[in-house]
Amino acid sequence: MTSIWLILTTILIILISQIATIATEDKIPFKPHPLPETLANWQDLTNQGDYFDKIESAKFGYLVFSKFPIKVYIEHPDVNLNWKETVSSAILKWHDYLPLTFVEEPQNADIEIVRKNPPLDPQKKRASSAETQYQVSVQSTSEGFPFLSHHFTIWLSPTQTGKYIESAILHEFGHALGIWGHSPEPTDVMYFSQVREPPPISVRDINTLKRIYQQPTRLGWPVLTQN
């Protein structure tokens, strides 16, 4: 019998010292960003619902991107040359809903994907095969205006093979796009466990993604300066 591997995702939030001094509630607006056209045009004509009530919000709001396309870096391992192709092909299945582009350098990416075992957490009873973490920092626009930004890293275990690679990256990339939670339904790609027959991205997954991107956040908004 094929075992079911839990996909465990932990939160790593690194708030650099600048945030404590300038990113206060009265200096960063808390409001939604305009929807990208791909999500704005999405409609569920079958009324299949969503699992938005399972999604967690950080203290600065929902983990949404406001600048598109979202830039993705995929590590190119020295071995298993098909790995990068498999990962990129899976990621592009999210492209119909949020614009994506690939970059060649990790420092230029919004989402970074590496072929390594996830960091060990002494509080866990077992190692995870895939994991997503994010960092938050203050960046500057070309005009010099500071804004709150976030960066995701996805670890994929080298022991993942076959269809489980695609299943893992589809799930973890959903987290990186802002679905910071899990579905209770095994027919959704964001189901909390990896199942024997991995499902495709579902209508409920996209309904949830759209609701998330309609929510207020402080990410992406410039820090207001006092007169």
C-alpha cells in the first residue's frame, strides 16, 4: 500500500529592524490591491464554493502579490536534469490565474524553489518532504519610497519522485501564491495530505485564491511619510 505523506508547511517570518521603526499601523495603508486581470475574469459558474475560512492572515494582512508577473527562480541541479522541467511545467498550471515569469538569479525572484531537504524543525516528529517559508522586509521603489515586501522559499526533497514531485510543487506553490492554509477536501490541490492520486488545481482552489486577493493587506503599499 502506498503511504500518504503529509505536506507540512511552517511559517518563518523575519521582520528586519526597519519594520519595527517605520512600518507601523499608521504609516502603511491596510487595503486590497486591484485584482490582476486573470483573477478578475475568473468565474465559477458551478458554484462549487471555497475554503477561505481555512486561510490564515498575518498581522500585516494576507500574503498577496501586487506586482505582476510574479518572478520565480528554479534551482538547476547538477543531477536529474528532468527535475527542473517537471517543476516548471507544474508551476505553469498556476499561470492561468496569476501571471508568472521565470528569472535566472534567485536574488531577482519573488519565489525561490530549491531541490533540498526542508530545514529540520526539532518540534516536528518527522521530516517533511516539502515546505514553504517566507520572509518579510522593507524594500525601496526606484523612486526611493519604502514598501513592505515578502519573499518565499520552497524546499523540495530530492527523494521525491514521479508524480509526487508535481503534486508537491503544485501544493507548495499554492502556499507561495498566498493560500496560507489547507483544504479539507481531497479533490483540491491544497488538501492537507499528499494522496495516492494527486488532484489537479480545482475550481475551489481558484475560488479561494480569488477571495484571498480581494482582501486587505499592508504588503506592497508604500510607507506613508509624515508632513
